[in-house]
Amino acid sequence: MRLILVRHGRPNEIDSETPSDPSLNTDGWRQARAVSKLLATEGVTRIVASPMLRAQQTAQPLAERLGLGIDTVEGWAEADRGAHRYRSTETLRAEGGEAWQKFLADPIRYLGADPETFRAGVLAALHATAWAYGRVHAWNACQYRARTRARARQHHEFPGGLRIGYAVTAA
């Protein structure tokens, strides 16, 4: 089994209609198309995404390219799913100050989730994705940011034959 982790594309942080679950911005849609192109020949047979709009939209170009549906798994939702406004780590870092220090000290709690509850939800989602459904090739969560230049692929082997792969690209 091969599991390809994909981080959502860049969301629109100034989305006034849905500030807690924003849609992708122009760059995010470009990133989603780049992921689609990158994974088009990887033998993907299933796409799983969190219910967050940014994850669903990132998965959309690949799903359309391959003629696949997107299976939604609640446990893949990010720790900030209950936040009143989405803030990327890049934005927090750029702003610096107290908010950035609080994030660094306890990122999951800063984003509004209980670390143990969040971890349990993610592990349950991994179990449901990888073992309950059998052969899983791609899912879209929050581990990969698509860019257009240099690419490095990494793979990790886990018990039971689970192989997790991810691609890291530089802007």
C-alpha cells in the first residue's frame, strides 16, 4: 500500500464570507493544479480529503483528471477547524510577536484544539483510511504544499506494509 500525503493549497486568508474555512486563493488553485499534474501518473485509485473547503478544492483537479470521487473523512480536518478565522503558519511567522510565540509553544492548542483529542482523531482517520478501506493511494490533508520547481520525494515504511510517501517542492 502506498499513501501519498498532500497538503492543501494556499487559502484566501481574507475571505470575508467564510473566514474560518476559506476557499483557495489564486496561488492555491495553481498549487492544486500542480499537484494534479504531479500525481496524474502515480497510479492513484482513491482520493481522501478532510471536509475543509481548502482540502476539498485542492483534491478537485486530481479527482477531475482521474475521474475519481473525493471521499471525505472528518478526522483529517485540521486543528483549526473550530477557529473563527484561518491563519496560515506563514502569516503567523511573518507577523511574529506574541501570537507566533504562543503558536510555537503549543501549535495544536493555539489553533483551538485539544492535542490529545486531535491526535486521537487523526489516528482514527489514518486507521479508517488505510486499513478499513484497504488499498489507499492518495489523500489530501495538510502535509504537502505544491509548488512548481525542485521536488524531493520521501517514503517511510510502517508496520503492516503501510508506505507513506510525500513530495516536498521548493518555490
